[in-house]
Amino acid sequence: MTLTLDISESLKARVDAIARRSRLSASEVIADALENGYSLEWQEQYLDRVEAGLAAADAGDFASEDDLARVRNKHRSG
């Protein structure tokens, strides 16, 4: 189905920016917003958090060995 929308240039710029960052098409970004209720603001914030997490991991700012051991042992019996 083809649908044509008249939206402001600023809204189009936001959709296009999300599309570039997420490697989706503008149509997929809009469909995600409509189908799943993920507003453009939510999508922007999600991408910000993903990018921040990846940057932290690349910088080695990740869980310590003690943190990992604590998680592994948390649910062990005995």
C-alpha cells in the first residue's frame, strides 16, 4: 500500500535521521511508530542509549570480572 503524507520539514528531518541511524527506511520508521506505538522521541532516545552503550563497551567500560561472577553465582543453588 502506498500512502502519501504531508509533514513538516522538521518532522521529515527527524524521521530521516532515525532511518539513517537505525539503517531502516523512513517508511519502516513510520510503520514502527504506528504499529508499535514507538514515538519518534522514543526511537531517538533508544538509539541514543544503544550508541552510548556501544561506545562504553568499545572503551572497555563494561562489567568487571567481580560483577560477572556475582551475576553468574546469583541463581546457583547450594
